[in-house]
Amino acid sequence: MEVKTINGLGLSRYRGKKLERAFFRRGAEAVARELIGSVLVRTVDGVRRMAMITETEAYVGTHDLACHASKGRTRRTEIMFGPPGYAYVYLIYGMYHMLNIVTADEGDAQAVLLRGAQPMDHWDAVLTGPGKLAGAFQITLADRGTDMTGDELYIVKNAGYHLNVITTPRIGIDYAGEWKHAPLRFVGT
């Protein structure tokens, strides 16, 4: 895939390959870090939308008190225990959808939250924050279980552009005890 894009630094070309299931079959921490700089792609209202992923958070399993799976298998979390590379979408505050990607081996219940991105191809959208990102890509609960290695909603490794990655604690998880300090948020600069 070769696409002309606007990435904040001016016009550039990138060549990328769609991420395959093996990419997601690793721990959430590694996947979250390596997703920085990759490109989320989806056709919205007949227009292909793309955005460079600039912020992620890793949720590393049932022992991670910030991870939804820490409460066990429920109807909501069942998808997290399934195979890697599928969308785990949930609704918070009754109004914001959150897009996560299941990672690790089946049964391990890890996921990566996509927190922010930078629009590409002259797309004028605000993608700072996971609710805004999901909203701009029109991601809803109907997308829960979408195969992120398919053709509807997917990620392309952006081989032509690299961001420096800084690591910080995750945001908005004060309830998670010692896990609120875990350096599992990744931001591209």
C-alpha cells in the first residue's frame, strides 16, 4: 500500500503492510508500544479514513487491576479471553465508545486501548482521546468482535515514519491500586 499523506510535518509518502494476527499474538505492552506510528484505516461514509496512532495504553491481564478482565470472564469481557487481533469495544459514561484490540494468546485476556491519533490525507478531525478517536471512525458496539486483520477496520505498519515513544502511567484508573502507577501508556512525540 502506498498513500500520499499529511502527517503534520508536511506531505510524505509511506509504504506499509497490514498487520497480521501474529503481530497481536504478543503481550499488550509490546503491542501497545509498537502500534505507535502505525496507521488505523477504515472506510467511513464511502471515504477511506486514516490516522497515525500516537497514543495507546496496555492492559496486561487478569492480574492488572485496571484491566476489565481482572473481574473475570463476563459477557462484557469474554472477547478479551478469545484469540488476538479482534476489536474489544465498550461504552463508558453511556456515551463514549472505546476501541481496544485483543492481544496475547487465547485465554490470556490482554488488550490495547487506542487513545489518540493524528488524522491523515487532509482529514480534519480531532482524535485526541479514545472517545473522540472512536467517534470520528464511527466505531460503536456493533464493531465489537471485528477482525482487525480483515478489510473493514485494520492497522497498517507505517514503515516510512517513526515516532519517539515516551512511557507514562495510564490515565483515569485511580481505582486500580498499585496498577495506576504502572508505566503502560505510550505516546509518540
